[in-house]
Amino acid sequence: MSSLRALIFDVDGTLAETERDGHRVAFNQAFTAAGLDWCWSTDHYSQLLMISGGKERIGYFIRQSHPDFTPPAKFQELTEFIASLHRAKSEFYRQAIATIPLRPGVHRLLKEAKAAGLRLAIATTSHLHSVIPLLEARLGPEGPGWFEVIAAGDIVPHKKPAPDIYDYVLAKLQLPPENCLVFEDTHHGLMAATQANLKTIVTVNEYTQDQDFSEARAVVSHLGEPDQPCTVIAGKLQADYLSVSALQQLWSLEN
């Protein structure tokens, strides 16, 4: 039977509720700073989250809601303008990240896994410049060093739901998928991991709770704490919170 050797984490919505209170707000701040009257409400943003990647999300929004939009004259192409908006958004996001906490159980499980000798990695469509400030703010200056691989942004040709980012992480870890477990929060993320033959635990949030997670090994409300139990929505997990021992038990049931 294969052994569990590494945990791979998505970031936005999985490690922290960064989408609603971080990225969405930063996009709107960038629009205002650029003199645009665009504003993404919470409900509208939930629809835009079906598009992976910030620049891709802006481009989709323009095509759907402002098809006749012309960027300012100083930009030769729309893609150049979108990239400029996204850079501004990333700066606003970095300023806000210190106020966004990790989701329940995340810090505890990371520490437990590290102490147990499990290898840690990140696979996200967010830009590296958005990921590092979150890790430093919530885990301390040494936080990014907890992760052996941080695969982020445009490091691969195709973003989730394509499996590219997970294939990249597996290659860097030099591990087969049967030795790894993924934590995701979206259907697109689950599809990406599943196509890379990775087992996945899904932690839902308000944006993703109604998505299809039938391919997940378990679906939970969050990772949980001893005094803040999680709700098991689907799967064979038999624990009040996800500890390393609970993951090992789930792993043994699934192998």
C-alpha cells in the first residue's frame, strides 16, 4: 500500500478566505484607481470565480459586460491594459492581506504535518506576489519556507481546471500522485487535481458550497480545531477535525 508523504494546498479559499475580502476588494480598488466605474459585488464575483486567473477574469468581464471598451491611449493593446490593472490590484491586495486570517485548522494542520515529516507544497493560480505576503503575514517570515514547492500564477501554460500546476508540483517533489493528498475549495481545483490522479479533500466556502465535488475523497466545512469541529459533508472521514492521524486513517480507507 502506498504511503502518504506530501500535502499539496491550494491558496485562495483553501488556506484563507481571500477571495471575498481580499481579491474582490482589491480588484474594485484597482478599477477605481484607473478611473473606472466598475464594481464587482459579492454575487457577481461568485460567477467570475469560474474563470481561473486574475488577468483572465478581468478579460472575461470586459468581453461580457463591456465589449466596446477601449483602453486609454497610452496602452497599445487591451492585454497591456489588463496587465496594468492586475498589477495595481496585486498591490492593493498585498496591502490588505495582513488583515485576512487563515481558515480554521489550517495553521494547526500545517504545523502537525511539518512535525510529522510530511512534505508541503502549494499549487495555485494566484500570482506568487499574492501568495508570499499571505504566508509571511499568517505564518511569520519563515512561512514560505515551510513549503518545499510553491507553484503559482503563470508558471505553467494552462491554469486550473487543467492539471498543469499539479503535474508541475509532482515533478518538483519527484513523487508519484499516489503519495500525495491535495486540499482544494473549488470544482475547477478538484478537476485539476483529479486529472493529475491526485486524491483531494475539499474545504467548501460560501462561493463553492453548491459545486460538484463528487470526485473528492472527503468534503468538509473547514479543517476544524479541537474546540471548533468541522462538518463532514461527504466522504468517510471519521473525525471532528483534520489532524495528521485523521488523514492517515482516511488514507488507509482509500488505498
